[in-house]
Amino acid sequence: MDLYACIIQEGQAADQRVDVLEAGLRRLAREFFEDDPTEVGIRWTRQPRGWAWTAGESSTSSIVVRSVPVGFDNEEREKFLRAVCDLWVETTGCSIDEIVATAFDGPLRL
């Protein structure tokens, strides 16, 4: 099972739009990796208010991690990560500075 791990902040925009974000991540899995959307695992971790901080203030950032095939083309990796960030910005209204996306080669073990 392919896996995304998403860390979001409780009560922030991403927390309110998980259903839309999940559908978008499944769509991107199909587009970039030809994954069956029903087989794509997505783990959501909600940080309680006050547990994450950025520059001395309660964080509004999200982190998205995805496993990709070993040797996944760097140009395609960049397109994929850009698409994840675009999805987040469009869905939540966050700034590009409030989304961190990364792609690890091989299986993601949580």
C-alpha cells in the first residue's frame, strides 16, 4: 500500500478540509504513480493546539510525506511535490510557506 503521512494542526484550515485534501492526494497518486486511489493509504496526524510552533507562534503549517519508487525521476518528483503544494494552497488558503512536502524513495515506514 502506498502511503502518505500528513501532519496538520488541530483547528487550522487543513484540519477543516481533510476530505478534500485526501481526495486530491489520491488523485495525485493516480496521476503520478498510476496507483489505484482505493489502495492509497493516508495517515493523518493532528497536532493539538500549542504543540507545534513556528517563529515563537502557534504553527499553522502542514507537512506531507509520500513514499515514491526508488529512482523516481527528479523532474517528475519536482512536478509531484509542486502539485501537492498547489493542492494545499488552493484547498486551505494557506501560503506556500505553510506547506512542507517531501518524497522519500522506497517504502515509508511509520
